[in-house]
Amino acid sequence: MHQRTIFFISDGTGVTAETFGRAIMKQFDITTRAVRLPFVDTVDKAHQAVHQINHTAEKEGKKPIVFTTLVEPETVKVVHEHCKGLVMDMFATFVQPLEDELGAKSHHRIGRFTDISESKEYFDRMEAINFSLAHDDGQTNHDLAGADVILVGVSRSGKTPTSLYLAMQFGLKVANYPLIPEDFDRQQLPPALIPFKKKIFGLTIAPERLSQIRNERRPDSRYASLQNCRMEVAEAESMMRRAGIQWLSTTHKSIEEIAAVVMQGLKQDE
């Protein structure tokens, strides 16, 4: 049974409000039910959102917690004046003090950017995602020179989700390659990667966790056996150590944490 309902209200997708709100709520040991209310960009939609929040307050007998990134003054007014939840307004908390400090007005831009398809940043991000998908799991060696980073590691060590996260969040072109028994027999990186060693970042994982993950995919197989996982992880770490490649263990790290370490490694190499 959840202890409190959390609402994330935005005139855009609600991703920013939810990301910020979830980060804040992780500081408290309570169970929550999350409700995202995106595209609240009219007064009518704001009243509908408030009605849903107030209904929840009455039903549960507790104030819902409401994280909002609404920008339009009229929709903001509706929420602040009629909402029976605890309203955490990111705009009022951060943007208004910055306006005072900088002596400048913000754009008050609603979350859905105008003509986003014409934005270079958006185009670059889409190109990065396409690149990362095409170069997932060593599918192709084409245009590795165009990669911003190349992730290597044993199968199921977190390469694909990290690649896509880096592409989607930072617009990085990421290739990823699995290290396989043939590479261990040769005791060197896949030949196609050797010219780009400076771009390589390694991921490893505890053999016990790797075996658990692989067993979900191929139960009771040699591929998933703890003995094989121990061998592959040991060989991969030895190879990366010999090659002088930066690497980290993904065992207890989130995708966000892994990406942050990779980004930090890239900056150190600049």
C-alpha cells in the first residue's frame, strides 16, 4: 500500500518534473504512487488536473505531493489557488530568483519547443540515436571513426542501455562491442577496435549478477553458468587492464551513474 500519491504536472512531456520529483522523493523512505499529467497547457486542462488531484486528496485523506513545471501564468494560477496538494513549483523556486539575480526575464517557454524539428540539437540527438542503434552489439564496423565513445564488455554487462542513454541524453554517437571467447583466445581487443583505442570505455560486472541476468534470458545454459561468467569477466578485465582501457563495474550502478562516469572519462581525455 502506497503512503502518498505524487503528481507531476507539466505543459510539456513532464519528464523534467518527474525526474526532479523522483530525485527529491528518494530522500524519504516512503512508498509512493506516481501520476504524470503532461501537456497541461490550457486553463481547462489545469482545472481537470486540479480536479484529479483534489479527488485523490479526498479519497486518500492525505495531501498529494505535486511537482510542477508549468509556465503559463493562468495555468499556474489555477493550480496554486485551487489545488489541495502540496505544490512544489520548480518555476517559482528556481526561475524567478534567477530572473531577479540576472536582471533579465526568462523566455517563459512552454515545454514543447516550437519547431523542434529544425533544432540542430534535436537533429544531432536523433542522429546519435540512429548511430548507436546501428552500432549496437558490434553489428557493424562502418564509421567507427565517427563514434564519440566505444563501449566494450562481456554480453549483458549494460552496454546497450548505456549506449542509448548517452545518445538520448547527451547526443553522443556510441558504438558497443561484446567481448567474446574468440577475443579472449587472441588475448586482444576485436581487430576493428584497435585503431580507436582512445575512444574505448569498458564495462564489467560481478559474475554472480551476470549469471543471474543471463539465466533470465537463457536458463540453465553454459552461457549463464556461474563458472562461465567468472571466466568471461576475469578474461575481459585482464584484457582491458593490459590495453590500458578505463573501465568500471555496473553491478551496483544505475544507467545514470554509469553514463556520468563515462562522460567524466571522456572529458579527462580531451
